[in-house]
Amino acid sequence: MKIGELADPAVEAVANDDVVPERLSLGVAARLSRYLQVLTQAKKMGRETISSQELSEYTHVNSTQIRRDLSGFGKFGKRGVGYNVDSLVAQIRRILQTGGQHNIALFGAGHLGKAIASSDIFADHGFNVVAIFDSDTRKIGSKVGGQTVRDVADLSQVVDDEGIVVAVLAVPALAAQGLADEIVAAGVRIVFNYSGALLQVPHDVAVHASSPAVELLHALYFYLS
């Protein structure tokens, strides 16, 4: 009997709170985040269940590893049926401690910034874009994604007023470091970096880089291998 596959559906939502470690390893946290991304999209598509094999195909994580990851936190799924999507979304959010709402600020109201602001990519996971900044006076005061573009000079006040915990950089690489310095000075400790620049920040500030090109290289490697 495999723990991760034999739970009764009535028990699916009752994963043991006591088995969630104080801090996940980077590998487990990264994989759980990938599972959550797939599950969230499946939920939007109206899916009620999903199998470990389907999760494997979408995430490129071995199905045995998926079952091992999930069984470490409680009993999920049912053999021949799979995992209940709603239940598993709720449980992974609990494990990752991301069940609440978090306010983020977007920097850059250009093409990329507009695409991010108008997308559900953050909202689907409880992240609300509550402020958009730009240094271009032609863009300040305009509307992007329902938000009025603000002057970067107002950064510190807005961070305090809106309780911003994450900054998203969608600016040219040359402007990224100076802007990162201002963001850190304003008290933000998580930066999601689309700029491509290598940012120098204090040790207590987390920078996460995102590059579609790197993802394409990763996909190409597995396709050609």
C-alpha cells in the first residue's frame, strides 16, 4: 500500500499539520511550487481530479518523486482516481504557507510590465498588484491593469501604506540595480527580477530571477536528450 495513493477522499483535506517541517528544503519547496502551478491551472479548467502521472507530464518530475513529496505531509489521493485538485491546492498552499493574500509592487510600465499587470499569473496564487511604478514622466498617471502608474519617488510611502512584501522588476537591466537599492531601502525583502541584471543586495534580501530564455533552454535540452 502506498501512502500517497490510498487515502479515502473524505480524509484528503485532513493532512496532518504536525508533519509540516519548519523549513522545507529548496528542492521540495521548488517542486511543490511547480505542482501548485499545474494544479491551479487544472482547477481553472474545471478539473476535479488529477493523477500523479499527469502531474509528472506537466512538471517533468518523476511520478514516484511526486508521490513521495506529497506523502511526506499526509495522505492524499486515491488509487485509480488520483488527487482531488481543490483539496491538494489547499494543502500545498498550507504547506508553503501561502494561503493568505500578499501585496506586491510592479516596477516598469512598459510592454512587459503591462503584460504582467494584466495577467492572472500572480492573482491566481494570492498575490495582488497594488502599485505600479515607473520613472518615465510620460507614463506616470496613466492606467495599467487597473492601477495608476506612480512615481518611483513615492516608493517608501507606498510600501508602508500598502504593506508591500514583494517587488517585481520589469525594467531594463541598466536601471535594475539602482531601483533594487531603493526597494531595499524602503523595506522590501523579496525581489522578483525579470530584468536579467545580476543584483547586489544585502544577505537578508531574497532575489528570484525569471528568464523565459532559460526555461526554453531547459526545455530544449530535454527535447534533444
